[in-house]
Amino acid sequence: MNETTINPAVVEMREASVSALRDTTLTVLENVNWSVLPGEFWVVAGQPQSGKSDLLMTAAGLLLPARGSCRVFGCETNAFGEAQLAERLRVGLVFAGGQLFSQLTVAENVALPLRYQKNLSAAEAAPAVAALLEMLELTPFADRTPANLAAQWRSRAALARALILKPELLLLDNPLAGLGTRTHQWLLTFLDQLWRGHEWFGGQPMTIVASTDDFRPWRHSGRKFAVLDEKKFFELGAWSAVEAARSPAVKELLAEPQEFSS
Amino acid sequence: MRGNLAKTFHLTNLQVFRHAVAPKSYTDLLGRKLFLALLTIQGLGAFALITLGVILKKHRVARSVVQPRIRHEINRAGVALLPMFIFIALALGFLVVGQTVSALAKVGATDYLGSTMVIVIVRELGPLLTAVLVLARVGTANVIELGTARALGEVEALEALGIDPVHYLIVPRVIGMALGIFSLTIYLIIGALASGWVFAFLQDVPLTPGDYFKQIAEALGWLDFALLALKTLAFGFFIAIVTCYHGLAQPLRLEDVSRVAVRAVTQGVIVCVLLDAVFIVLYLVT
């Protein structure tokens, strides 16, 4: 029995070409070969417009690869339909801007996937929602709409919405963008807890893929790193490989932001 | 999913034609407009069939979420518009029905009163006016809400959560608008006929309420009831389809929303007139 059968990849892309979300006729990444195994924590870095979001959308099965194949939990995303809903719900996606539903409150946003997928009334979903909001320190903001929230709370609400169905794979699109250092620290610690197995998820380790435009906050010995550069996906490996990389793209993603001088 | 949606509605072709440089000759321009119209009809047809399929296939899915949304849409496209429709019914009665009754009475043609009222108010003016008013009040809001949701990425968020956007966003609007237009048309017709008699009474037209409503009741056949129900439900269904299609079924940026809203309302009016023409043929044939 080979390793793939024992431990199938959570996400597996083979010679995949990734299309742009806004225009599916444009290809942003070509020939992506990438396997995400259960329990791995990947950080995929790239400059803005390098295709990070599109790569995650493809991994979530929301965008079809223009060429090649993308399998999620062993299921070809081309074939994702109603019958494969259970596989899709094993993936949680946190969008870069949160993409919360503007007409709903934070609590309603978080409750919606649970209520829809399990056909629950608001009262039936309330205990699980309240517990998750409490865990993410969102309880004081439960009745606010997204427009009345600061960016850090919006991103937490989006994370809570993605976690309510207890996914096995969590995809986060540039989760640290626009957040302060304190929130960085809180989020990185929380993601680490999820990765190692949070008690709310029964101690089950979660597979995590996060995209970023800055490698530095993600420095951690247990994570795996990749970079997107000139329409290519380069797997770097552990943090030591990132530091040792000579590629200008990696160096740029490791560099301190330059001060604006007049 | 996203790629599939784009392929279904041939959005790429639509966008290419809309954003292409204007042709130099009038015939080329006419050809492009015609082609755009055909692509739009194809897209609307596909969207209508998909929505019908979802209504039939998913009527038992997530009822605790979708049913409150349907009630909300019925309220928005029906109950909430009732005060405006009472006013419109009174105005229609005073302006049109009252004058018609008065004019018919002057020339001694009150025998034709029932059939005239049925043709003018029950068959034509009631349903069409209701449809256009609901399109203006609720259809426009539909395009703007859905267009904004699309532009802000909320539709992708629904898909990521395994929620069918057509089931969650479109089905309640379609059902709500169909039932809303049906109910409001009935109220509008009853209100207009009643206030029309009041106006005629104020003008000393020698017509008792009993004679007036008896004539109308005699002029009404079972076909009028059946076709009125069909017509109003069809108006509601297609107005919702047109407005939701323009708001949801194409990639939008925020700056596109107002332009798309204007296009949706225009097409909504055209669809109503075309449907009305189809029903006129049905009335004539049956």
C-alpha cells in the first residue's frame, strides 16, 4: 500500500493552471504541482496580484483549474456538485476582506452556514454560535452589522463563520493584511492552536493554508512555505529554506517595508 | 461554480460585446444590438430554468432559513406596498373608472359597463400597473442589493459555505414577488372598481351599487380568474428573474451597479409588455 492510499492529500494540484477570479479567461498561475497533507500548515506568499486568492479559491473548489487537475479530499473539483457537498464542507475559507453578509449581524453571519446546512432555527443554532463568538472574543459585537465593525473584528467574524461547521482544512486569504501587531499575535497564536488541535474541535489537528504578502510574521519551524512568482508556484519547504533562498521574490517578501522618503 | 456560471450565461461574450469599440456603420451597430439581445434572452432563459429547477428540487432544503426569507420577501413585495396600492386604487377609480362609468351613462351605454370594466381594469390595467409599480419599488432594490452583494464578494462567500446562491438569494425573491404581485393586483382591482363607483355616484350617475357590481360579475368568466392568476404570477416570476439575473448572474464592480439597475428596469418593463401581449392573444383565442 503506498503513502497516498494511507494518507491521501487534502489538496492535490497536478499541472494545474489557475484562472483569475474576476476574469476566468486569464491565467494567473501555470503548472502548479502541490500536495497539502493532513495536519500541515502551509504559508503561500506572493506579491499583490500574484494569484494568491485565486490559488486558494481553486483549492476550495470555487474556481475550476483552466488546465490540469485539482483534488480536494480525493474529489476532483471539476465534479463538485450537490453530491459532493459533504466534501466541500470539510473546507473552510476565510476571504481577504472577510466578505461578511452586510445585511446580517455578526451572530447571524456566523449562524447562517450552520442553520442552512443542518436546517436549524435561530434558537437551535444559538448555543454553538455563542460559544464560538465567546472563543473569538466577539460576544460584545454579536448584534452589530459588519459595517459597524473595525477591520480586526470583521476578520475574526469571518474566521468564526468559516469555523462554525468545524472544517478539516482551513484556507485563509491574507489574514494578517491590515491588522495591527497585537491582532497579528492573537491570530497567529489562535491558528497555531487550531493546527495543533483545539479543544472546541475535539482536539483534532486542523490542516491550514494561509496566503500572505509578507513572510516574516509567519516564521515558525513547523510550517511549510511556498512562493508565487511570475505565474509559477515554488515550494520552498521549511523556514530554513525560506531564509536560505536566493530568489529575489523571496528576498522581497522577507524584507522590511521601505520607509517613504520625501 | 464560478467558471460554470460564466459558461452557462455566456457572460464573456456579453461583456466583450458591451465593451467593444462602437462599430462604424449602422447595420453593424444594429447587428451587435440584436446579438446582445439574443445573448440576454439566452441568459435570462437559462437563469429562469435554473431557478425553476432549484425551486422544485430544493423545496425541502434548509426550510428554517429559506421560509423566513420568503415571508420577508412577501412582506416586502406585497404587504409593505399595500398603502401605496390603496392610494393608487383610489386614484385609478376616480380618474379612469369613474369617468368611464359617467361617460357610458351619458350615452346610455351602461349595458356595456361590465365588459368594459373587465377588459380595462381586470384584464389589462390592474395587472400591468401593479407589475410596473412593483418593478419600480422592489425590482430596483433587488438589482441594487444583489449587485452590491456580488461586487462585494458575498456570492463567493455563500458558495464557499456550501450555500446555493440561487436557493438563498433568488428563490425567496421570485416566490415573494410572484405572490406579492398576485395579491396586490386583486386589491388594486377591487379598490379601483369600488372607488370608481363612488366617483360615479358623486357625479349623480343613476347606477346602484347592486347593478354596477352585478354587471361586472356577469361579465367575468372563469377564464378571467384563471388567466388573471396566471398573468400576475408570470409577471412576478419574470420581473424577479430579470432583476435578479442582472444583479447576480454576472461579475460586477460597485460602479456597475447603477447602470445595471437601469438596464434591468428597462428590460423588466419590456418583459411585462411582451407577457401582456401573449395574454392578449390567449384572451382572443379562448
